[in-house]
Amino acid sequence: MSVKQKVSMVSLGCPKNLVDAEVMLGCLPSEEYEITTDEKEADIIIVNTCSFIREAKQESVDTILDLAERKHDARCTLLVVTGCLPQRYQEELGAELPEVDIFIGTGEYPRIAEILAEKRTTPGQLRYVGDPNFVFDPDLPRLNSSPSYTAYLKIAEGCSNRCSYCVIPTLRGDLRSRPFDQVLKEARELVAGGVKEINLIAQDITAYGRDLAESRTLEMLLAELVKIEGLQWLRLLYAYPDGITDELIRMIRDEEKICKYIDIPLQHISDPVLKKMGRRGGEIEIRRLIGRLRSAVPDLAIRTSLIVGFPGESDDDFQRLVQFVEEVRFDRLGVFCYSREEGTPAAEMDDQITERVKRLRYKKLMKVQARVSFKQNRRLIGTVEQVLVEGYSDETDLLLKGRSSRQAPDIDGLVYITAGTANVGDIVSVRVTDSSDYDVIGEIV
Ligand code: SF4
């Protein structure tokens, strides 16, 4: 009997990338490969990369170089780089990263086992980068690497919007919604396997179904998903603002399983900037949308992401953005400095903003948001939140930690529990007793 090869996966970037990594791991036959979380003992290390913005690319390259060292001082014999970075820079990477044995683009994930087998008899560096047309089929095995009670569910791949700063349509292709029944099948399987929380993801979840032959929408999908027995939380991530319908808002309000949470990347508020970004809708529509959401679902947690330093963003545009953040009081906010990505229309625009000004604007907006977030969290004191227990605090075993239904995994703050006991994966009622800028503290009631 041949010895199994140990494989370790490092997945960088967003949850959408993580799902791809999980598919690749699932596609490796267990008779030949064993998964390990310890890179030091891996024969094969796979780095699933992100190249969305400059910081992400830098992190990918640094991680590859760091892991390449393992080929000298540990047992790793094969370094494989997958995902967005090779998809985008297939020509340049081979020469710049000779330590890498195989490059695999975003369209070739299901072929991973076949490619690894091919490498055994093919010397030299190999590259498999084609059209970015992969769309996950639930009949492909997937190894859920998130804790057993939670999972991301990818409902579509690619994006047909054309925001002028964004390279994703080039890397991932146009929108390809997964067939309705396949998404439901995967959701049922996840719940049967113990998952209580499903986080729906896509580049834009509101676009779901627009490309399918039969009439299917996100709302239709949610109507079926909430019927799954055992599923407790359904969370909506990445919704394009103009795709949020009255029906969707009604479902968030009325369906108990749908978390009172939505992530709507707005990117900016100033009309001239939004126009240059190629975004649909302007300030009036955005403010109207926030008003509709808040009046229908007063306890809704709204997350957004904003870009500062987009070409041509004037002091006035930025001030408008600061004022907007102060007024709207987002519960969660991610701020990004504009990253000039070759191949995108925005990279060719005049009036690029200096890195120094971008950083200053970033810091200012984050400072404003820290104050907003602190105040939002103070308002929770005395309320009771449903909290999914995730384990012990990193600092002490005396403190449990978890997330409320209004906090998404990996990105939002946490709830620290100072009194009461529960098991990991339990959903319990917690009375909030204190708060900080981004986290809250409470007791099980
Ligand atoms: S909607 Fe999102 S993924 Fe699609 S082009 Fe715009 S920023 Fe990129």
C-alpha cells in the first residue's frame, strides 16, 4: 500500500476564495492524500491566492515566498499556487516565482487531483490557467473547513457588473448562477452535517438567477432555504444596493431564520465619484434604500464597505463621505484605499490621488467609524442577543466567545460571555452588560 501524501492548504482573501479552497481539498481522493493543518509536515502545500487589490497581492506573494522556504528546511516537495494571482499574472509569475511547482487558475479547480498526478511524471514548472469559467457543482466533493456549525454557501460565481475599479469580472468571468436545486441540495447537506448558520455569498447575491433559463431570484431561493429544518441562521452577504427589493426587505423582517443583518458594499456616497466608479444609483437612491431598510427592520445591522482616494475624489467628495458615515451610523464598516489595478478603466483615469492622501482619508474615516461603532454598541447594553458560541476567548479559558446573529464570521466583532456555560455551536440568549468599540460583553440568561 502506498503512503498517503500530506496536503496543507492556505487560503487567502475572502470567503468566496475559501469555498474554492474547500472544493479543491474535497477533490483530492482520501486514498491518496491526507489533509493536515500543519504546513511543516505537509508534502504538498497549496496557496489559494487573492489579487483583488495591491495589499492582497502583496500578502499572496509574501505567503508564497515564506512557504517556499519550507522546501528547503522541511518536508514539502511541491508548492502549488492557485486562484486569482495566477489567473491574473500567468505570464509574469512563472519567471518571478521559480520556487513554485504548479500554477492553477480559477477555472481549473476540479482538476487538482489530475494535475497533481500529472506532475509526478512531468518535470519543471507547470501552468494550468484557462478561462475563469468554474462554477461549483454540489456533486463535487467539498470539505467544509469552517467550524462544524457554520458554512459559507456560494450561490453564484463571477460578476456582470462593471465597476470601473474592479478586476473581478476579468478574474472570475461574468455572472454564472448555480442552478436552484443544486444550491438547495448543498444547503440541505450542510445542515444535515450539523451546520446551523449558512452565510450566502456571491460577488453580488442580488444578481442571483438573472442568467438562468428558468425564472429564479434570490427571494425565491430564500423562501426555500428557510424551510430547511435544523437551519437556524441565514445571513446575506454582498448585496448590490439597487438589487434590494421590497420583497427582500419584507423577508428579512418577517423570516425568523434570516439574520437581521445585511452587507451592502456602497463604495461611496458622492454622485460624481459613484458615476466615475460605474456604480448604478446615486446619493438619493442610497439614502432612500437605507431609510427603507431602517424603517422596515429597526434592529437591522448594516455593514458596508467604502473606497477612499478614488481618482478625482475631491476634498468635498470626501467630506460628504465622512458626513454620510456620521449620519447613517453603519453598524459595521470596512474602508479600503483605492488600489490602481492595471486593466481596469479607473487605472487609466486622470487625477489619481497620492498614497499619502489616501492613507490620511482612510485613517480619518476609520476614526469616525470607531466612534460610531462604540455608540452603536453602547445602545445594545441591556438588550438580549442570540449568540452562537464559538469557543473560549484567545486570552483566557474563563471567558466564552461567540457571535450574535448581527455579527458575521471572520469580519465583525465578537461577544464575550462572562457568566453562564454553553457548548461550542450552541445558540444562547445573552444579555449585553458592557461594550467596547467593536465587541460587546454579556451574560447568558
Ligand atoms: S459588483 Fe463587486 S465584484 Fe462586481 S464589478 Fe462591482 S465591485 Fe467588482
